[in-house]
Amino acid sequence: MSLTEINFDGIVGPSHNYAGLSLGNIASANNAGDPSYPRAAALQGVAKMRGNLARLGVQGFLLPLPRPNHGLAQALALDGSEPPQLRAAAWSASSMWTANAATVSPAPDTADGRCHLTPANLVTMLHRAQEWPDTKRQLEIAFGDTRHFAIHDAVPPTFGDEGAANHMRLCEGHAAPGVEVFVYGRTGGRFPARQHEQASRIVARRHGLAPERTVFVEQNPDAIAAGAFHNDVVAVANGHVLFTHAEAFADQQGAYAAIRAAFPALEVVEVPSHAVSLAEAIRTYLFNAQLLTLPSGEMALIVPEECRESPRVWAWVDTMLAANGPIRQVIPVDVRQSMANGGGPACLRLRVVCDPATIDPRFLLDEAKADLIESVIAQHWPQQIDPSDIGSDRLAASVIAARLALLDALDLGQLG
């Protein structure tokens, strides 16, 4: 079996809007109430997928969840008198950020030799907590071969679990046994810590991970307070490399030591605070990037355009590249619609190490399928959504029809 890492990007849904529902997400709060542009957002996402398909030769995708969520609206007894945030929760397109879809442990790491996926419960935020049953349903189709995959229920809701956004994997090669790093937060600061330590430990036990190859690290409370609501806003790992801000972890040197004890080959690329402040790193999402191993063996960092527009960030990037370190390319991409809601390139993808032949091929991208998806988006996705549109029957009909058109085009009507 030929194992490779596949990025599964979330297609931005037709109800993409800026309701400011995510406490602790600075961009989401700053843009709350602005008009959104679902068609542009979705096309930006497909363009990013096309780029990585060309670079890596393989790319997957996950589909928007059904919105508006009538089950949630009924449970909330929505009648028009409620606060607009409650109404907007049932319309949220936040499942586009598939880094929060699940935590994934590849077959080389697990006791039974299967790839394990646990959907994130996302209980800290109402608009996200509704996602996991529909996410699990989709994962069970995409990764339905039980000889190779095990799909679990979400962690019990007392313990908040945010999925792969707080999980990193280090390895000599994607098909080799790896060391899995779970990053959790502690409550009591300006913003809620969304990843509970016990949630991480539950996932590790479920997935059958060897204790000597599993590391638990606390996120820096100052980073959470500054707006790093997930670890992937301040750190990302790939292969033997950890790319991190100097203020990512509560005990930075202790975190390095703990990881190195399990994975001696660790190479840390640390961005010092004097070069790029924590605030600037969060504003530009330098670390919310896709760190990829190219077929040549070189690593490339896929960053948002906002990084190139920041003089301090881009100066550091130039210095890093000149130093001839492990990251040899930095490639900006335009995901501005996602960025305005607090999600960069890394938020939009879930990494799964597996044999592509074991995946339902309807979830794998090729150029023809990308053309088809773009055509459906251009024809059916709303061009603009204003805050006053949320909750209207007209918009609901448009959003539902758009999603069903995409499901029909991809022969995935069973998700309707």
C-alpha cells in the first residue's frame, strides 16, 4: 500500500457570511457585520486546491454542510425575536475550515494499523458545535473502507476538542511511524481555551497511539489572549520540521525538549518576537500556513497574501530563505474572504496520510472536477450576502439549491 499525505480542503459554502460568532478570533470580530462574498470565497478556495494539486499530484476536498440548519433553528426556538447571533449560528459556513473537522492519526502510528479519525466536537462555540454529526457522516463516506479507516464519534462534550488545528505530526517520512503532538489550552484568560487536555488524551487513547510517541504540550496563554485561538495560528509541523513563533507554547524550551525526547530528529524553525511580534504573526497568519513536502523533497510554505504585504513578515521570510534552511519556498495565495473570517490556508485543510486508492474517488480532485466545481459555484453561489439577508426565505432557498446543485454534479446526492 502506497501511503501519501493528502490535503482535504473544505469547499466554502454558499452561506459564507461575517456574523462575528467566534469569540477570540480577532479577524472574525473585526469584520462582523460586513458584507460577504461567498462566490469569490469559494473560487479562492478552489484556486488554492488547484495549486496544491499541481505541486503534489493529489488533493482532496470535503463538501459544505447543510445550511441553514433547520434542526438547530428548531432547537433554539427561533422566531425572529432572538439575538441575531443565534439566528446566524444556524447559517454558519464554518465547516469550510476542515482543520477543525477531525483529528487524524495515520496507520503507521496506530495500534491496529488503520487510519483513525475522530470528528471534533467544537463545543466551545454554538455555530461550530452543530457540525460534527454531519461531518462524521461525510467522513464515513469518504473514508468508508473499514479495512483501512476507523471513524469515531466526537469526544464527550464536557471536554472541548477542536481537531487537527491543535494537533501536529512529526516523522521521517509520511509513510513512516510518527510522533503526534497534541496542544491544549487552559481556561481563565481573556478568551476561552478551546482545546481541553483531556480531549486530546481521549483521542490519543482511542487512536491507539503509543505513549512514547505521543506528546502533550500546553499552548501559551498569552498567545490565546492575543487571538491565537488554535495552535495552528502560531505553529505548524511537517516531516522533521516544527515552524513556530517563539511565544507559541507555555514553556517554549520545555515543549521542544519533550518533542525531541520522542523525536530526536526534530528541527525547529523559530521566528523570534523581535522579528515578527505575536500580534503581527496573528494578523498575517504566517503560521496558519500549509507546510508541504514537494516531490523534490524540498519543503514549501503556502502562506496568505497578507504575509507578503507585511514588511516585517516578508523581511523575515527573505532572511529565512537566504539562510538555506529546510523551508526552501514561500508561496503566497489569495484566500482573503476566508482570512476576513479568521481562517488562513491551514484552516482550510485537513491532512490525511493514506493510500489514495482507499478513498472514495468522488472526494479526490482532478482538473476536470475542479472545472466542474468552479462552474457550479459561478452559477449558483450568491455573489454577496449582507447581514440583513441572514434568516430570509429567499436566501435560504438560494443556499439550499446551490449546495444541492454541487452534490448532484459530484454524484453525492446521498449527502443531501
